[in-house]
Amino acid sequence: MTGARCGGECEYAVIPAQKRMSGNEIDVKLIQMTSKDKRTLVVRFRITGFLRFLSHLETMKMFERALKRAGLELCYSAGFNPRPKLSAPLARSVGLVCADDLLYASVWVDSAAVSAVEIRNRIESQLPAGCDIVDVELAGAKTSFAAEWAVYEFRLADCVDGEALSERVEELAGRIERGDAIVVDRKGHKGKASRQVDAGGYIESVECGASSLTAKCRTTPSGSIRIDEILRLLQLDDSSLAGAVVRKFVGWKRNQKKNLKEG
């Protein structure tokens, strides 16, 4: 586009300002330019090995790069700083091994030309060792997920007194069953003071085996119980563990919004 010169001071043309398109206008423009459908890519995966030391944000960035290298067209938010529409509903603590994790992203894809199996193979080839894909699904464009509960496994060190621990587990299980208040001191972030939290509504069950401890915890809009808080409730610490804590199972709730027709 040719515009007026900037006062004769230089050779650069002044480009007239253009009307900025809204998010809906951008989506309509993209639909006109492509025959691809807007879908939700759902990836179930495991995190093991040294990758468990990645933070939640680093894990998200790893997947963003892997999806781009796999040739997938991510949908972006509108505005001056567009970001890919990518979400991992249940944040993973640093050092936690995860056997059941989920990530979903809004993508443009030609469903008739490419299958979920092919997409899975393309993503797997771009991920580092320690991140294994369990399943890939192409869901509706308005699909989202939320975690309702998670099961954690703690492998116990030989130094732990199993009989004494079983008594503490039984006592805690009784308090959960009765609906008693279970108060824990929650450490504040970045120097903030700790506060007391009633974690009774966050623990569904706790069981002790021969060499491991299993806790099923609820995930609610108000939060959940932390791993270190579970250990403190049972008078355990990091030295009581024989390895990394594992998040074995997660109860995922699928939310499907209907596409509204534009008037």
C-alpha cells in the first residue's frame, strides 16, 4: 500500500491506520481462507524421569513447541499479545511423576484428511524422552476439561515404622469418615505468611499398604490438598519416601458447549 511521505524527511511511506478486526471477525476470515475445521485436540500423557522436574509452565511450553513442530495449526487469542489456546487443567508440582495427565488445545485441522492416530505419531516424534503419549482425540471445538479427583501413591522407605503409620492412617481415615475438621498449615508463596486451611473436604480416602501409601484427593474450585500437607498430617517427610510421589489416576470431567449460530 502506498501512502503519503512523512513530511519529506525520509523515504518511508506513512501507511494509513487500518481498522483492527475483532476476535470473531478474525475467526470468520480464517474460515473463509481455509477448509479446515476448528477442533479441540485432547492429549493424554505421562511424565516420568528427569522431565518431572519441569514446572507446569515449562511443560506447557514443551507441548506448545512440540505441536508446532508436528505441523499443527494452533488457534490463538485475539489482542495485542495473542497466545495459543492451550490448557492443562491440573497443574503438576515440580518433582511429581504423573501417570495420567491431560492437555487440550484449540486447533485448525482437516478431519477428513488426517486422523488422530497420525496426529499422535507426529506429536510423539517431537517430544523428549520421559513424556509418553497415552491417547490423542479430536473433540468438538467447544470441549474443555476439569479435574474432579486425583489418586497419589507414596512409596515408603524402609525406615518407616509400618505399624505406627497404619495407626495414624486409621485415625485420619476415621476423621475423614466422620467429617471432622482437618486443619493444616498452608505455606504462603513468595514470603507470604502461612495460614490455616481445613483440608477435610479435600481428602476422600487414605490407605496404607505394605510398602506404599495411597491417598485419593478431591479437586474443587476452591482448591485441593497439597502433597506436603498429606505427609505432615501423617507425620512423614521427604526422608520417609523411597522415591518420587506418583499421581496415578485423575478423574477428568468433560465439558461440551454447544456452538451457537451467529445471527
